[in-house]
Amino acid sequence: MQLLLGFLFAIIIALLAYRTHSLNKSGAIAAIFTGTIIFGIGGWQWAILLLTFFITSSALSRAFKKRKLGLDEKFSKGHERDAGQVFGNGGIATAFAALHFFFPNELWPWLGFAAALAAVNADTWGTELGVLNPNSPRMITDLKKVVEKGTSGGISLIGTLAALAGSALIGILAAFLNPITDSGSTGIIVTLAGLAGALFDSFLGATVQAMYYCPTDKKETEKHPIHTCGTPTVHIRGWKWLDNDWVNFSCGAFGVITSLIIKGLL
Ligand SMILES: [Zn+2]
């Protein structure tokens, strides 16, 4: 019964998101799948965490449009998410909601679920609000090399604080909505894990994420095979399979691992 309600609720949300151009068609279908599992197996507490991520990140990707004009195509790609982005951002959280079915009285599925969402939320907030930083970002790997705004692997003070805030929002909700008894230190664990995931995302962007070059615009891009301007892009560095969706997936995974390690230590 709850699964059926979850399915109906997921359809409503996916349709709304499709209508408002937050998701394209493949993204909406992927969202119905992930939403059904998270709402249907998890329940309303799980739904609130997922929707907090989805609504705030969709809103932030639309905000500050003027400041993002002319920046990296990460922004000019538009805000319609496809299935790859939905699974990249929500795949791990979905898996932990499913695990809750098998371990209904254990805390760790909730912790993993919240940590995965805190990480991708932190990453999105950091990316979208980082453009407000007055100075250009620096590469996370040495903190010295100044790079153009929007460059993968670049971090700034405002961006990092925004990532912390995005993570803390999910952490606070995870503590208050904890459906399992013994919430204890959930809030702080999820917050730290989320920030760690977002920093790991930047680290991958600076090192092994697949990067391409557009000969027309003479700039680095994540876009492949075709740049937003229509020119085919050339691979210049990184692992070819590690595209932006897999980096987001890794961001969530790193958050989960961090949360489970801290939980084990506490
Ligand atoms: Zn181009």
C-alpha cells in the first residue's frame, strides 16, 4: 500500500518537475523510479530529505542567472536534468532507502541515505552559490593556482561555506526526522560527511575527471562529444569514463563512506 502511494506521489512530483523544466523526459522517468523507492519504502521523513535536496538545488540552479552568464557551460547546460544526472545525484540515496526495507530497525540505512543527499546537496549549493565569490576560485589540489569561475576543481570561500550550509541543512533535517530511535550525533555526522563528499567532488574535478577542450571557444569543458556551441570537443585529461554523472555519484559515495567511518569511530 505504501509502495503504491509512493509511486503515485513520485509521479506527481516528476510531472511537476517535468512541467517546470527541472527534469527532461528521461530524468522524469528516472525520478519516478527513485521516488517510488524512497517514498514507498522509506516514508515521509525520507521524502522530505529528498525533496529538500531536489527543490533547493533546482531553485539555486535558476538563481543568479546574470552572474552565471558567460561562465562555464556547467551553467549554460540549462537546468533540465536527465536520467544520468538523476541517478548520479540520487542513485546511492535510493539504494539506502531500499536497504531500509531489509534493516528497518537499524540506523545506518538512514545515515547513509542522509549522507549521500547531504553530499550532493553540498556540491550543488557550492557550485551554484560559488559564483557569488568576488574573487576567482583556486584549484583544490594546491590552493594557489587561480582558475576561471566554473572550472571543475576550483574552490572558493563562499562556495565552501555554501557547501557547508547545504550539508548542514540536510544534517539538521536528518537529526530531527530520524525515524530510528537513538538519533544521537546524526546531525553533525551527516553535515561533516556531506562537506567531505563535496570536497571530494572538487578533488576529482581537479584530477581525474574527464576534461575536454573546445577549439572554437578555446576553453576547457566537461562537455563531450559536442560542446554547447556545436563544435566537437577533444579529450585533454582525466579518465574518459569519469564524466560529471559519475563524479556526482562518487561525491555521494564518499559522503556515505565518511558518515559510516565517523559513526564507527564515535
Ligand atoms: Zn565551444
